[in-house]
Amino acid sequence: MSAFNAFKASVPVEWSKNLYITLVRGIPGTRKLHRRTLEALRLRKCNRTVMRYNTPTVRGMLQQVKRLVVIETEEMYTARKEKEANHRALRAPVVVNHNVTSATDSSN
């Protein structure tokens, strides 16, 4: 089990105030009921994330489309975004010195 899945398993969704929902599977080919549920959640395109309050209504909608979405708590979402920002951060350039002085030049 990966560290992310272990963390995901240890934080119950019911405790979180907000839920971050990301559509990870495509809408074409799904049942009409699932498409309408995704429309009600305002998920229209893949890899888009929306924030919804954690209510029994929203959790019921997510139970219907659980194979199409990824559900994250606020802590999980901020940790993922922070990790992505660190990955994309500018790094110091690598400086390579190609001017090599030979040992014979220094002895003369």
C-alpha cells in the first residue's frame, strides 16, 4: 500500500469539513444517471477539481459515481498541491566549468 493510500485510509471523509472532488475518468459511455450526478457536482471535464461541503447529500452523490472520481479531504488536497508546487519550483542552475587547467602548464 502506498503512503498516499495509507494516509487516505487513516483520515475518515466524514471528519472533514470540505471535500475536494476530482473527475478522473471520462464521462462518455457512462450511465445517464451518473452523467446527471456529475453535472450536479459541477464536474464537466477530466482532471478538474471542485470543492463541496461535506454533507450527507454530497456523500450520497459521490457514492453513486465513486468509480469516476477521487475524493480528498482538505489536508490531502493541500498536501498534494504543495507537493506539485515544490516539484515545479525553479531550481538553481547547474554550473559546469569546462576550463580545465592541465598539470603540465602549472609546472612551467
